[in-house]
Amino acid sequence: MELASRGQEQDGFPRIYRVEETTRRFFYGLALFLVALFFAMTVAHLEGFMRRPLPLSQLIAMDSFISLIVLSLCFSTSRRVILYHDGIEVAGWFSTRKLTREQIRGRRMGRLPGRAGGGSYYIIVPLAGEKEMKLPPFLSADKCFFLWMKTIPMIKE
């Protein structure tokens, strides 16, 4: 068991890939800005600085909605891809999903909308009956990652 893990490390695996640092910083900054803005607006409404202050129930609903958006931003940018010699794993805050090469049928490309940067990202298509594995967009990948991906057949749909 120990020899197998050493051999895998000598090949350079496992390799960990994250969303590009500048993209992560942008989204974390955006999340922080939204939290600060809506906190200040909530305080302004509660203290009566606004001409028509919103009732507390609407403020709570608005702040809850923004909190969900902020958590979604932070969750999506904090996911990481772990590449093994014989598999791939996507790990996030609450879940981890791993597919071995035997479980992978192929790969295809997904596309972000133009307003979200228009970038593309990999989608790993498993064998029938399982959900697709979408890799995070704006992934900071290297030559080893692209070589590994080339070994997975491309699926045209």
C-alpha cells in the first residue's frame, strides 16, 4: 500500500487545481462588497435614514437572498479539482465526487454565458445512469492537466 502511494507521488500525482487566484479574489471581493453594502443598507433602513424604510420582514428576506448569492459565489470559486493517475475528483465545502477512468465515458465542453465571462469548462461524462461532473470554470490548469484530459475521448453532442 505504501509503495503504491509513493509511486503515484513520483509520477506527480495527485495534482490539485483550483480556480485562478485572480478570479477567486474578484469573487471574494464581490461577495465582501455585497455583504457590506446590504449590511449598510439594512442599518440605514432600521435607523430611519431612508425616506421610506422597509419593514423588518422585507429586510430579512432581502439579506437572506443576498446571503445565498454570496455563499453560492464563494462555494463555486472554492471548489478544487484533484487529478489522479487513474481518476479525477472535484471537492467542495460539503461534497466530494470522484470518478475513475473506468467510470468515465468521455468529456465535453460547457460554455458560460457572455455576461459571466464567456469562458469554457470541462464536463466529464460518466457511464450511463450517473450525473455529469462539471469542473469549475476559470481553472488554473497546466500541461499535465491538458495531457490527462486528452486521454479522455471527446463526446460530440
